[in-house]
Amino acid sequence: MKPLEQKHDASTLGTPPIDSRQNILLVGNWRSDTGYAWNMIERFWIAIADAFPNCRVLLCFPELGAVNPAIIAAGIEVFEFSFDFKTPAAIVKFCRTHKIGMIYFTDRPYTSPVYPLLRLSGVQNIIVHDHTPGSRTTPMGIKRIAKSIISRMFGADAYIACSEHVLARLTEVGCLSAEKCHLARNGIDLSRFDDTPSSIRKELDLPSDATLVVSCSRVHPYKRIDDIVDAAAFLNDSTIHFIHIGDGPGFPALQKKIDSFYLNDRFTLLGQRHDVPQILSGCDIAVHASDGEVGLCLAILEFMASHLPVLVTDEPSVCRALTPGQNGLTYPHRDVRALAAQIRLLSQDAQLRKRLGNAARRTVDPLYRIENTISAVVDILQRLCRNSSTPPTTARPLRTQDDVGTHRDR
């Protein structure tokens, strides 16, 4: 196992051991301590390292901050190296130097002229795991034919979709071969949301009968947290308090908007927190107003796991996990008045909140368990290797959550 202090810089790459076998490269897109959905992706990386015990497993970050100790404990070698498709010579050199046989990308392009270059450098299997949000226009006619040809020439060897919505998008919008597209539904660790006492009301000094509305995401205009602020202003109800968990580039502008509406006593930005399950257990209503998601948004699944009634926009990529009226409610996208009306409805009907929240929990368990997601991802990679010219080494059982440790943040 390589200690954290021995993380590498691409400028000082050495020659790998002579007996290197088919090595696996995992590629991070952001700084190593970014958090959010990347915590789930870290668990995939650890599971991949466990499943291929006789392979050298490398992980590249464009910038190194703190690294999850579980990654180091799994024997993954961490490098600070920007895997930028604009510098193909550098990444080809990296792959040749380290005899990379498989690359596992997250949210990278479906097609790229870099992929054939990687194959020439010895890479046999290129996997793209797609978590990108939103709906896109289906190409027709000549454009569709052209995309199909490009996908055959410059495509990856396998694509993993995190939801049925993304799986359909791969073939319908990406014009990719259905045989290359696989499903590994997003999942969460449900045990984190069981028996979690909360002190959030005490922290905010809220009366016991106040209705607490929560949202949780990176603070970015795409997430439309500003719509929730607008709904709070429209309600103008001192008995309803709003909180948002998360930070991001839009944080200062969002706080400024809250200040301009004089909502400081009713809308609190908590920033990034490490006690999300505990916070959710003290809330009454959850809202997600994003312009788009992947079909199975992790925040929505966590709301559902916390027995919360979930209120989301009717944008198809956002509301996929819900059946309106059964385990949640929807409202027309960007309709702030409708959002406010649904919040008021839920705030005034405790029985409706309980019914929707309990149904939401029954929906996520067992369909959206992280253990199922991890098993699906590893199975896809193992099957891909079995079908390639260089089969993988014997797999070993996956570690449990207790073995790999927990993540520091979202």
C-alpha cells in the first residue's frame, strides 16, 4: 500500500515495475476533495480496486487536496495529473508509461478523437460512466447518421448509465450502440438514514411547531435554489422556515438575494455539512427545483430515504424517481407560485406529509441501494474484460461499507 505522502506528480513519473500486468486508470475530473456526488464515485473506484486485486490501479486528479483515506487503504495510487483531452500527447505518454489497459472515466464525452489514440497506446477498454444531468434533443436525419458513424469511429468500449433516463439518452441522443450501453442505477447508503436524531431545530432556534423545508445541492444557478427563495418570499409565512445544504459558486449571489428579500430569519444557507442525514431527519418537507438531473438525483433519493415528502419540478430528468401523489408531489418547472402553493399544502397537512414520506422510503428500499449500484458497475467492467483479448485476474469479493470507510462530505 502506498502512503498518502507518496502521491505522484506527472512531472516525476518513474518506470512502472517490469512485471506490470493490465493496469487500470481511474480519472477524476475535479480537485480530490470536491465532495458532492464524487463521494459515491469514490466508492466505485474502491470497489474496482477490490475487484481486480492483481492489477495496479491508478487514480488521477487534476489537483490534489485532501484524499479520502479509504482510497489509499484500497491500494490505489494517487497522481496529480490533468487528464485533459486538449493535451493528447501527455495523456498518451502517461498511459504508455504505466501500461494502462483499462480506463474508467466519469462524465466524459461519448466520443472523442483521443479514444483511438489511447487504444494505440495500449488501452484495450475505455468506459464512460455518465452522470450528466438534463434532457437533450434527439438528432434526426443526416445528423443522426453522422453521429452514428462518429460513435463507431471515436466511441468508447462501454457506457454506464446511472438511470433509465440516461440509458435512453445514450442511444437516442448519443446514437450509441445499445450493446455498449449498460445500466447501474444510482443508489445511496440507506443505513445512514436510519435512526438519526436531529438537533437542527435547536441549532436554528426554531419553535417545535415550525415547518422546516430543506433543499440540498451544490449552489449553482442550474439548481434553481433562487426559485425556492422566491417561493419563500411569496409565501411570506413566519411559521415556515427554509434551509439549504451545500455550497458552490452561486453562494454569495444567493445570500444576497435572501438579504434583499429580508428573509434572513426564514431562509438559512447552511453551507456544506457532514451531518446531512441528521439534518434531514429534523425536517418536514424537501424541495428540489433543478433545471435538470440524471433521472435519479442523489439528493432526492436521500430525501426519500429520510421519510420526507418530496416536492420536485415536473422536468422529466428530475422527477423520474417519483410517482406524483403516491410518493411525492411535482409542480410545473419554474412556476414559483405553484411551488409555493404545494409547500403551503404540505405544511398544513401532517397526514399527507407522513403518507408521502413513508411511501418514498418504501420506494428507495431496496431499489436504490448503493450496494446494488456498486455490484452492477463492477460486473460490467468484469464482463467487458472477459470479452477482451486480455482477461482480468481473478476477482475477489467486494468490501462492505465498514471495510472501506465512510466519506467526509457530500
